[in-house]
Amino acid sequence: MLEHLSIEYTIKKKIVFLILASVGAIKQTSFFLFTRLDSKDKINNTNITTTSILWAKKSLPPG
């Protein structure tokens, strides 16, 4: 009985993690694309790093 419950819990945990990960990836990609469209200059490492930092700050919970 307990084994069955722990397996079910593990599966649910993995599904939730996958959903959150895919939502995070979609947000990061769309934010990156919008930032890329705004900046006219050629893409470079600094642009990618700045975008990643901005996205990370934006996604942090307040407080």
C-alpha cells in the first residue's frame, strides 16, 4: 500500500516538475525573442547574458 502511494507521489511530482520546467522555458524563450526584436544590434554573448539576468530577476518572487 505504501509503495503504491510513494510511486504515485513520485510520478505526480515529476509531472508537475515537467510542466513548470516547460512553462519556464517558454517564458524565457519568448522574453528572449522580444528582447532580441527590440535590439537592432547583432546578437552577442553580452546580449544573451543580459537577457538571462533580466529574465531571472523578473521570475524571482517579490521579497
